Amino acid sequence: VQLVESGGGLVQPGGSLRLSCAASRCTFSSYAMFWYRQAPGKEREWVAVISSDGGITNYPNSVKGRFTISRDNAKNTVYLQMNRLKPEDTAVYSCNARDSIYVSGGYWGQGTQVTVSS
């Protein structure tokens, strides 16, 4: 499984970004997909999950109502739409593919940097 994230960058507070994670060398539609982030000096934090068929999504309170995860199984891609960004959203964002939303581990991408600053 190969995962490649894109879409990161520098954005002002209150702005939006859409991250993409393109999967290859796998049956993408069979994997639950997660987004995580890690800021310097902090532990990795889960920010979104979507089931293999897209029917289940979930978010932590820190991003709920601002972030939306979606997937296009025909394009082997999962997205993270991030709105009303805050400086504390600054981190490296990585996607993760697992056999189920109920298991740990899986496959990771290399990450994409998101910086929220004026």
C-alpha cells in the first residue's frame, strides 16, 4: 500500500485547505481511512476517520464542525476539508489506511505540512 498526501501549505487563520491522500498498490475501497496530525513537540493526534464505504465518519471535538473527511473510491483518494483554520491546527498531516475502523496499525503516508499563520 502506498499513500501520498498533498494539499498542505501556508494559510491565514480562518482560511481553508483541502488535503488529499492518494492510494495505490491496494484495493482502496476495502480500507478504512484515517487522518492524523503531529505538531512539533506533541504526540500524534487523530483528526478524522471514514469507513471503507464512507458510511461512518467521526472526529474529535477539537476539529468537529470545521473538518470534513470524504473519499472517492473510484479515484482511490481520501480528502480532508479543513475550514476555519486556527494556528493550533499547524502540524504535519498524515493519512493512514487500515483494514477496519476498529483496528490499529495499518499503512502510513509521508505527511504534508499545514501551517496556519498570519
